Amino acid sequence: MTDHRVTVASRTYRLLDYATKIVGLALVAAGLEVGGATTTGLLLGLGGTALGLTTVFIEKRQ
């Protein structure tokens, strides 16, 4: 079975990690501001959570 993980330099990984966490948090906050029980709020919250976790699937190159 082939491993399909993306590998990036350590500095690039750190910048991607920060960016995805901040934008993900902003989307979750926007979802709560719109209303967590609304469809838009749920979509924003789920999108923010997914974006915040994207760097889990990216590996750092040493």
C-alpha cells in the first residue's frame, strides 16, 4: 500500500499549521456568531474544524 502523505519543509509546515489553525478558528467563531444551530453556523463550524485539522495529514521534512 502506498503512503500518500504530503511532505514539506519544517518552516513551511509551521506556517501552514499556524495559518490553518487561525483560519479554522475564525470560521468556527463565525459559525457561532451566525448561530450554532443554523445550517450556515453548522457548515462554518464543520468547515473550520476540518481546516484546523488539515496539517495532521502533512509531514515535516527534517
